Amino acid sequence: MCIQSIHYRGTPDVPGLVSGLRPGGECLGRAYQIHASDVDAVVSYLDERELVTDVYLPQHHPVKLSDGREVSAARVYVADVDHDQFAGYWPITEKITYLLQGTGSEGRSLEYLANIVDQLGKLGISDDGLSDLLARAQTAE
């Protein structure tokens, strides 16, 4: 949870907090293969959705799939650590404040985090940092 959200999970006056991948970071999750005929439309859709404030940098990186295969150039959106909305170095107490206050066009920041933890669990992925942040935010609510 390292991006101030001023649209989907917050507003410019009352920002929320959403996730992002730091440069050099890694994550476990899900990769989607897009049919060649649909790539332009899908990338256009994703760019429109993810680049609302240009806090993410679209990049292509190698990705290792769970079956051991590697994709040489998967499109990922990496957080711009120099952007005003980057909150990756904030203390947990400040992150909790933004999680609790943030509500935007797609709902509350806290619900967003709870959904991430839930969906990761369904994939068999445990993230102690996100789970701890969620528990602490829910306790503070």
C-alpha cells in the first residue's frame, strides 16, 4: 500500500491508499495472456485505468509463472517513487489514517485492502505485511 489514491479510493481533498509495485520489487499474483488480436485494446484500457494521474510507470518485465515457464516481457505498472502520490515510505500509522479516510469512485480504501488480502488468500498467497496492516486498520476503525 504505497500510492495515495485521489480518484478510485479517495479524492484530492481526502486521499485514500492503494497498492503499487516498487521498482525492483516483486510480487506473487496472477498473469493473464492476451490474444494477439486484442493486445492494443487491452493495453489501451489498462493504461486509461491505471495512468489516471501517472503515478504508475508502464514497463515490461520478465515474469516467472507458477509452472516454471517464463514470459519475457509482461506489461506491469510500477510505482513512480518520485511522484507526489507515492507513499511507500510512510509509517504504518499514517497509512492507516489514509486507509480509514479514503473513499472514491470505486469505494473505500479499507475495503480495497481487505479484498486484496482475501483474493491473495484464495490464490494460496499469504502477505504478512498486508494482513497486519489490514488487522491494525480494522482495529483502529
